[in-house]
Amino acid sequence: MDKRSGKRWEDLIQLVDGGDAGDTYNYSPPEDDWRVTGAGALQSVDWQRGALADTLTLSWSIAAPRNLTDRQLQRLNTRLDVSMVITLTHQRPVLDVQVSVNNTLQDHRLQVEIPTDVFTDCHFADQPFGLIRRPNRPAALDVWQQEQWGEAPASLWPMQSLVMMHDGGQGMSIVTDGLREYEIPEGRPSVMAITLLRCVGWLGRAGMPWRPGRASGMALPSPDSQIPGEFTARFALIPCLRERLRISGATWKPGARRR
């Protein structure tokens, strides 16, 4: 709950893992994806209150399919261990989040979904010289196949370090430290999904649903792109209020203090 406005969010940070049938150039959804979440997989919770900040440490062990074949068969034969440290500094309306993953899966994409509870048809993200306004669902999705585009205009975009959604009265901003990709999931225009980890086994791949026919690069195995082992990511959530719906402190990053 944002005590300044009384606004409350439910299930604000959600871990979602789905298949990735793409290559090192592009994400591609499997023909029949099966996603698993952190729901029911929480193993431990530890809350520490300090003089300057409160910290909440969460740990999940998520039953998951090992690879695309297991995902297609809906076979849970390994575990994805994730820990999250959420820090709320006193007198600072920002949630700092650090996520650590022990990656034992292949051909998958791990995202964190942020339900904003904002219902608009557009959002904003930063680029090198300012903000860009984008539609939550590209209109070109309705015509790209008929017009034989070389690639689908999916609602999956790059950013420098910021994506935000607001309705002029309230909203939510996500500031990332090195995470460059986000998505507005199909049919859920009030959700912002940040990509934490993409793991694939091919440099280039042909015949993907979102890029039919050609491969962007050479069709070569790339086993190191499965990124096994430990991985850490950081981002921050900043609720927006009407009088503060403007961007300031452009050099601020998660964990840093604003002057």
C-alpha cells in the first residue's frame, strides 16, 4: 500500500517462467507453451526491520520442466530456485528488488510480472534521448501476416532502464539496472512483464512463428546461451502520483539515494 495515496496493489511481484523456442536474436513462444509460476512454491520468508530500512527476503523452489520437450509433456522434473530481497528505505517511496536465480532449466524465459491496476491503451519507456509512448497492443498485429512482414510486431520492446504506465492520476514505474526488455502480455494490458533471463540453445533458428522462414544468423548450436548457474538482477518499483507524473533524477539507479 502507498500510504501517500491509500492505493493498494495485490500480488504486486509475480514470478512467471515459460518456454522459449527462439534463438540468441529473438524470443519465440513455443507452439504450445506451458508456464509455471511461483504460486505455492514459497519456501521461506524473513522480515527484518532496521533503523534505516525494512527488508523482506523470500525464497522459492519452483517445480519446472527441464527443457522444451518436458514443457510440452507438462513434466515437472527439476526445480528453479529463486530468492528475492525487497528493501523499503524509510522516507523513500521506492521498493528496491534484487532477484537471484540458480538456473537449471533450458530453453525458457523467466519474467517478473507487475500488475499496475492501470487501464489505458498505452505506456511509456525510455530511450537514449527521452521517453517514447507505445501502444499496449501494436495495431500492426492485425495486418502483419496478410502483408507478409518478415517479423511479427510483438508487444515485446527494448528500454534503457525505465518503463511506466499511468492514467494521469496514478500508475507504476519500473526502473531496472541492466535489464533491457519488457512485455505487455497479450490480453492483459495492465501488466508490465520484465524479462529477467532468456535461455536458448541456438545462435540462429529458422521457421519461428514470429519470424517465419528465415534465420537471423547462422543456424548453429550455442549451448553456452542456456546460461546455467547463478544469476542476479535488480530493479525498483516506484508508484506514481498525479503531482509527480514526471521523470526526474535520470541517473538514479536501484539501490542509490536520490539527491
